[in-house]
Amino acid sequence: MKEVSPQTLQRLRQDVQSMHAYAVQESTGMVKLDAMENPHRLSLPLQTALGLRLGALALNRYPGERVNVLRRALAAYAHMPAGFDIMLGNGSDELISLLALACDVPGASILAPLPGFVMYAMSAQLQGLAFHGVALSADFELDEAAMLAAIAQHKPAITYLAYPNNPTANLWNDAAIENIVLAVGEQGGLVVIDEAYQPFASKSYIDRLTQHSHVLLLRTLSKFGLAGVRLGYLMGPAALIAEIDKVRPPYNISVLNCECALFALEHHAVFATQAREVCAQRALLLEALGQLPGVRPYPSDANMILLRVPDAQKTFDALKLRKVLLKNVSKMHPLLDNCLRLTVGTAEENAKLLAALEASL
């Protein structure tokens, strides 16, 4: 690799140089259970139909009215309330970055519970905003008192609440969430309810969305079953979405993203069946994991399970040797000591995981 001169590197931000890039694990030949992907592929007839549809697209043209068709289709699918609007992103990651950009006023900060999704803090850092993390309780519930104190002290521009949370996979107490939402509203901040794992959750915040004018709902089609398509969407009061949408790059959703998403929504019953299968496998997996000596699985409302083992790194390495890939989250936060996170896979994948885990322990 050719070296870059120190003079050139001086042009790059020092904090960027000290960061670690988002790591994607090599997964060739592995039972891939590290990234919360839907394990089910489209049937051959649907693959053929989608291929013909994508092949007919005018790739020589910028995205046009079909993007607005998609916005309307997503609004209908999500049962978006009247008076609200929807903004599309190249995955929810882009929307998180755009929210930080839109709220970058002097003294602004972002607040979120920890452990949580890494992009909340990263978006703050990249935009030059302060980030305030508030530790969850030992059982991964919201520390309501600590959250309210942090909100009063820092007056964050954005407070993220993941529902359910990543990597802990649980739904937090509704009363605590409402108290936090009210506290943020009193000091003029925004609350973003991140429902990335909504297809597998027993509850959604969508029914409470109209109660507040400062709450945005963030979702993605990645967990729905389109992780490779990269399509996120943000819902909120129309006037608020109109302001945030001004920082969105033009044509950020490709014609391929758009048509894949429309195709999936037209066949949403197929994906709903897949989600039910994942939830059924999750229940079986939780029961089986709970019977393994030294393993503590935590309750899940997502397509992932957090589990604590005697030695996370040793178990992770042993599983990898057996061609099963999980996510070692044990170094992300002290509360996650010796924790691994696994994606709920197919029945066959889960059987391989359990056999490998038993042998590794």
C-alpha cells in the first residue's frame, strides 16, 4: 500500500484519523448470524419477477415521480397519521446523519441510552456535535432518573430512543419513555423513536405519534427483508419533515432502491410470513439457549438475541472455527461484559448455531 504524505494527512480532521471505521466481518462460508439480516430469500418466481422489473428501468435517468409513489406506499403500509409526512434515506444510517446535520446549531448535542446503536454517537462526532450517553440499568432498562437529569443538564437537540434497542433487543418501559419524551419537549428538543426492528416487535410507537409535535419515527426496510437495498424512512409532522428534508441530497434514493422497495411492499404478506417465522424461531432459540450451562439469554422483541457467556472472546473464536459467525459486543460497553449478539436465523442455521455453541462451551 502506497504511503500518504504527512502534509496530505494534515488536511484530514484529526478526530477522523483517530476513529475506527465501521467493521464488517468476513463471512464467506459461514453461518452468518452477526448483522440482524432476514435469513429468508425471495422465492424463485419473485426473484424472476423482480429481475424483469429492474431490468426494464431507465437507468440513464435520475429518479423521478416513482420516489413519491414509494413515499405514499410506505405511508400507507406504516399507517402514517394525517398531517404527517415521510422522508426517505439511503438506509436509516443516512437519515441519522442528516438529522445531525439539520440540528447542528451552536451548542447542540445528541443524547441516547447506552449501550445502543453506534451510529447515534458517530453521527454526532462526524458533525462536530457533543454526544451524551446515559447508561441503562443492569437489566438493560431505561434509567429514567438519569435520563431526565441528563436532559435537564444538556438540553439535547436530539434524543434517540430505540424501540426495541440494539444490541439488547428489549422494548423499554412505556411510562418511562413518555416521561422522557415530555421532558425533551419541554426544553425544545426532538425525540427520534428508532423502530428498526418493528417487524418483530410486539408493540409500536406509531399509535402515540400524534400526541407530540416533536417526535419523529425512524424505520428501515433492512430488517423487513431488504438489507441489501438500503432504504430507510423518517415520519413526523409535515412542517418538521419539510425543514429536515432540506438537507437531504438530491436523488439520494436510486431507481433500483425505489423499485425494489415498491416490489417488496406489493408483496408485504410474504415478508410478514417471514417475520412470523423468525419470531417462532426466536422463541425456540431462547428456550434452547436457556438450557445451556453458563449461558444467559435476554428477552428479545427483535430478530436478535443478546446472551451472556462465561468468556465471550473464547466462545466467539470457537464458534468462528466451527463456521458460525456472531457479533462479539462484550467490549462495546461495561454492561455488555462477556456478551454476544446473534441473529435469529432459519431453523437449519439455528440448529447449527446451538450445536456449535454447545461444543464451544
